[in-house]
Amino acid sequence: MYKLYVLKSKKDNRRYIGYTKDIERRLEEHNRGKVKSTCKRRPLELIYFEEYFDKLIVEKREKFLKSGRGRKLLDEILLASGGWSAGGGRTTSIKNLFLL
């Protein structure tokens, strides 16, 4: 199963969106500075994730959430759930069981 995830930087409060099969390992890689795009923004915390069976679907969702409309939707989801406005004290998830 693939997990689309959103990290929040505790340094600059910016978000990072990605996907992986092993979210614990990937979060550790981010926080150890092994990911070029986030190495100077550590520490990072997981604030949101979605689960997918299909790689193509998770790739499309990642691309959408990085777009203008997608960022706006993600803001609304996180604000409604408390995941973004609560300072990251909570992780929000949505399971998507799409099969192609």
C-alpha cells in the first residue's frame, strides 16, 4: 500500500508532500537530512497521510495536492481536522481504497 504524506517543518512551518510504501522509514530519512529538498528544513513532523493501493492514483493525487487547487483543498482538510492549525499535535489520515 502507498502512503501519500504531508510533513510540516518545525523550522519554517512549510509543508512537504510526497509518497512512499514505508512512511516510518521515509520520515526518518527526512529528519536525518537524507532528502535534499528538506534537509535544511529539519525537524519535520507528519501531519497528514492518505493510503492508496495503486501507484498511479497516488502519483496523480500528489501532483494535484502540489497544484494551486490542491494546496487550497489540503488547507481546508487540515484546518477542518485540526492537523494544521493545531501546531501539528495531531496527524490526520484518509484511507482511499481505489482499485484499478
